[in-house]
Amino acid sequence: MKDREFSFQGLDFKTELKLALVLIIPGLCTMLGVLFGGELLFPKIHFLKSVAFASVMTIGICMITLKQLSRLVKEKNWTINIKDDHFHITFRNLNYQFQASEIKMIKNIGNVGLRYLTIKTADQTIKIRVGDTGLAPFSSQKDIDELDAFVQHIKPYITKKFNKKELRNIINPTIIPNLGVYVVKGEKIKYSIINKMQPWQVILFILGIAGAVMTLLMTVFFYYIDHK
């Protein structure tokens, strides 16, 4: 691998998770508030229209809130320095150093405007999140291009030293450059239930969970209406 340094703006997994958890409160408040308000102001409105409007409002409020929260996040700079096949990755107070030969798995997944890159060694897991979409507004297209350039830079090494997982749940395997999960040769490739699913099965699974959550919310909603 040629020596090179990459620098881009993004988040780590823990920070992204914290932001997602913070969104639960305004999201639920918006959803329930719109549903209850719609019932009080427009009691004859069709139930599905009320739910659709509440969903759109919830997504909108979450996107605006996340945009504001992302501006409050300081020190979003990732730096990856490669020298003599030695990786030195820094982010805030995190400092990772390892040889290329220590890497066990590289996961590069995402979609247009969003990248999830994970690098795993025997004792370290680095999770990098870069995105410029409405629900991931903490980077720019330039940052995404820089991360893609990093993966492209190490791709010859990956091709030589790693095996690629067969991910049946990926709808479009070329949606981002070098999409895939790569496991170092000699390591056993393990598949989760999601990995083994076809795209339509994953969609049904997600819709099932969403339906269960919505049913729970609607149960609470109608209980309130019946007992008010």
C-alpha cells in the first residue's frame, strides 16, 4: 500500500446512536401530538390520512432537530494515515494504531449520501459514519468522496488478502463504490439471518416491526379516545 493520509468530517457509532436516541422524544411527541390534535380538531378525518400526515410531520421535525443537533457536535474530523502498511486513525480522543496484517474484517455499506465503514482487528473495532442526507447531516459530499477514496486506495490489498461475503439482502450491490463485507482469508465467514434474507424478505421484516410499533401506538391512541 502506498503511503497516504485521508481526512474527512463524520461521526463515530456511539455519537450517531446518541443522536438517534435523542430524536425518540421529539419524534413520539410529534406523532402523538398530531394524532391527538387531529382527532380533536378534525374528528371526521379519515384515520389513514391522519396517520400519513403525522408520519410526514414526524420525519420533518426529526430532520430539522437532527440538523440542529449535528451543528452542536464538535470535533467531527477523522484522520487516517497510512505509512509502511501501518494505520493510524484518530477521531477526537480516540487513537487507533495497527498493521494492515492485523485487520480481520472491513465492512463498507451504505447508500447514496451515506457511508458506514467498519474496520475490525482482533482487539479494536472502528466504526466510521459519513453522510449528507436529511437523516445524516453531519458531513458533505466532499467528505463522502474522501472516504470512498480511502476504500479505493486499500482495495488492491483487500482483493489480495480478503474474501467477500455474499450478501443476499443487498438490492443494488453497486449503489456505492466497493460496497461489501470483506473477511480476511483464513477466517471463517459467518452469516446472520439478515444476510441470508432476500431483499423482499428484509422489507417485509422491517414493515412487520414498523407495523407492530404503529399498532402499539394506535392502541394507546384509541384507548385515550375511548376513555377521555
